[in-house]
Amino acid sequence: MNKKVIVGMSGGVDSSVTAILLKEQGYEVEGVSLILFDPLSRKALGKAPCCSVEAVADASETADVIGIKHSHIDVRDLFSEKVIRPFIESYSKGLTPNPCILCNKFIKFPSLIKAADARGFDFIATGHYARVQRTGTGAQLCRGLDNKKDQSYVLYALSHDIVNRLILPLGEKTKPAVREIAHKLSLPSANRPESQEICFIEERNYVAFMDGLAEEAKGPVIDIETRKQIGKHCGIHLYTIGQRKRLPAMGKPVYVVKIDPSANAIYTGPREMAQMREFTVQGVNWLVAPHSWHLSATVKVRSTMKDERASLRIIDSKMVKVDYCEPQWAPSPGQSSVFYDGDIVLGGGVIAPY
């Protein structure tokens, strides 16, 4: 294989340092930026969002400092189709989507592979805090060594072919160490703030983003224990499992424990009712082929949670029943459930409605 690599450059410090590290390792490096930001957001952000036109200009400046070629690809229409519209539709159906996973699966990594193929490059790289371990039988996706920054959760949906061509230099490093490298080299991105979790939503305020995009149909808020209506909501897209905001006052803490889109109803209950042990995961992507119909693994249902011990019962190649050893807080339909064997990502899928 040749030592040529396309680095996905967002204009931030992580992808900038990734390009530097690979150049130092002797790779021929080219930077490619994706313009993802879509006019559907309707509001200009105070600072340039990740992968906006402005951020691409930042990446180009960094590439000049590093001394590498740089280009960009405009995928705004595809991003709207594959990420933003499904995001809106999911919330409208009472689901809790993860647009970063959709972007990685359908936009970011396929676009980088396409750019690499066009240039005759074997590898692609990004600034994700995860690792790729290469063995005699292929590459394995593993969690990053920095537990606070590990991003393997959002990469589980990648194909085997992409993982085999992927280099993740930051998986062995911590965020402070990466910042230090950027400062020592006086990179333009050294002081750039952390990119927000959802690049097309201002200040993480998805409610404001959804205003006018999702149907604001009022419906009942029901106490799941008494089955009595305790109030009204202004749209199920405003709620997710485990939520306390925007619920009627009950004189005690209550949480969203169920969303019924067919009845346009929100059900509330005590905290313990938002905890679950069992749920079904659909659309599973296996990065390590299962060796049995029953597996023991650790599982996480949010990127920021610690993975916990569970058993997996494989229903078919795309569907798995997860049974945690202990109840977990608010697994939400639409979120991704990712399976681990130690540091190795076995696979994952989307929590099915229940």
C-alpha cells in the first residue's frame, strides 16, 4: 500500500493535528473539507459551525501553514437529505436521533473514500479519538485511550472496507496533548473552541431549530401509573425518554417514560420507570462477526455514558435483544446502542420503539 492519506479537515484543532502527525510519519497528506452546513438551520451562528463555508476557509489556512494541498467538497444537498431531514422526521415520530452517526455513515467517510479513490490514495484519516488496530485478519475499531474523549461510539456504523482504510492518529492521545501540539506549532486552530455536538444547531438548542419544521400538534400528557391526563404538550418532538423539562407540575419529580406517536401522547412517571434493562436494537452493523447467538458484552446507549455489562441475544443478522445486568437510565428509541468486547467495538444499531 502507498503512504498517501486524505485527511478530513473541519478547520478544528483535532483534524489539523491529525494532518501534522501523519505528515511527520512520512505520509503524503492532502486535506479535504466537506461543506455540510445547510440553509435549513435558518439562523447565522455567532461562530462558524463545523464544516460550514467559514470553517472550510479556516481549514485551508491551516493546510497552507502545514504545507499540504487542500480542497473542499460541497455536500450540502446530500447532508440535508441524509442527516437533517431524518433528524426532523425522527423527532416528529417521538424518536431521539443521532445525526453525527448518520453523517459519518452516509456523508463524511464515504466522501473521503471517494476523494481518496479519485487521487489514488489508499488511506483516509480523521481527528476522531478512537483507534484502528490492524491484525492479520483485518482492522478492528477500538475505543480511544482517553476515556473522556473516546468517540468510537459514533463510528460503529462504518463498513469494514472503510475501517480497513482508516487511520486515527489521535486515538493514542489526550485532548490536552493535542492542544499542546497545536500551540507549539502555532496552528491557526490552536485556540478554536470545541465543535458543538450537532453542527447545524445553534447553541445545542434543538427545540428552537425544530420551530416551524415539525408539526406542533397538541396532545395529552398522561400519568402512566393512574392513566389520567395531567396536562397537554405542544408536540412530541419536544420530548425524549428521561426528560423532565416542559412537563406539568406534579409536586414531585416526574420524567418522560413513554412516547406514543400513534396517540400523540406523552406518558410520565417516577424516575425508576425511565430505567430499563431490556430493549431491541435494529439495523445492526457488525464490525466483528458474532460467534454465537448469545454473547456477553458491554453496551452503551449514549456517547457520554460508561458502557455496562449486558447479554446480547441475536434475533437475526440485523436485530439484537439487549439485556443489561442492571437497569440503565433512559435508553431512548432512535438512539444508538453500541456493543464492546473490552476496547473492541463489536457493532451496534438503533434502539427500536417500545
